[in-house]
Amino acid sequence: MGKIIDLTAPMFDGAPTMPMDPKMSLTWHCSLETLGYNLSRLTTSTHQGTHMDAARHFFNNGETIDQVSLDRCVVRSVKADLTAKKPGDPITVEDLKPYEAQIAQGNQILLHTGWDKKFPDQIYFSGFPYVTKELADWFVEKKVGLVGMDMPTPNGTDWKYVHVKMLGAGILIVEGLANMEQLPSGASFTFYSLPLKLQGRDGSPIRAIAVLD
């Protein structure tokens, strides 16, 4: 096995969230002194930190996170280097054109803007580079199966259009990735994004890693 790169943001008590999401709580339930063992209590959104969106996130009859086939979560991928983007810049079809041939070969795409370095400051949740509606359409046209990103969401304004377009076409959306500067540019790798088996739910935190060749 090649080198493993951890692409997952940390989860901790009081970790920041999108404004309307439930706040994360990670506390001790008991300890060696009280019950003879250490055990923690976790309260979190299904979209906390590094996580995967399933179609149920925007479709009442959509595929739930436990119905997502695991072979769609372990995929060959390529990183799109978008680190030249400034806060609030659009990510366009033209930006992804250099990776079109690799996408045509079956590689999934991870969008690397460097925005993860804003976390855990609350500014992380606003002003990030964003996936345009036209790019969401292009991902569908190119039959991409998974799009990952180091932003908290693909688009902060046209969020409904982008999610509905991509999730409705069967594209898995992985948000909140970290540490993508450690991934090679140009070369593909194996990306693992395994969700919890939460029955009937809309998404899940994941432990995301890349295994280099």
C-alpha cells in the first residue's frame, strides 16, 4: 500500500458549524473513577466537519446514506489545483478543463482551494470560492460520480440549485476535506470516503483518506 494522506478535519467539542446546524458536543459520559471505564457522549449534525451528502439531503425519496454502495466511496480520483482562487471567486468549467481527460478516464474530482486553512474560524463558512451552476451542470454532463472539496458547501448562494443538480444525478458530494496540499497534482490516487451506516439519513461524517500509488 502507498502512503496514506488524512484528508479529514478534526471533530471536537464546540467545533463550529454552518449557522443553522446543531452545534457539536463531545463530552465525557463516564470515567474510570465513576463507572470503571472512559466513555464519551457525542451530539452532532450528519453534516459536521468532513462529511458526505446523499440524495436524501435534498430529496424526500432520494437515496439515503446507508444505501450508498461502498464501491462509490472508494474511487480513483484526481486533485484540481484551484489554490489561485481568491475568497468569493467562482470555480468555473474553464477551471476544470485541464482535468477533463482524467475525468473521462473515470477519475473522480477533488477541488483544492486551500480554504480548509480557515477552519476553525467562523469565516470558514462564508466567502469561500464556489462551484458555479454551470460547473454543476458540467459535472452532470461528464457523468462524474463524486465531487469532493475543501469548502463547507459547494455554493453559499445558489446552494439549492447546485445540490439538487448534482445529487439528483447521482453525484456524491464530499464537503469539508482538509490537507489536500499533500496530494499530488496531475497524478491520480485512490480516495476513500466511508460514511457511517446511518439508516434512512441524509448524510454522514466520514474519515476521508487518500492512498497514493
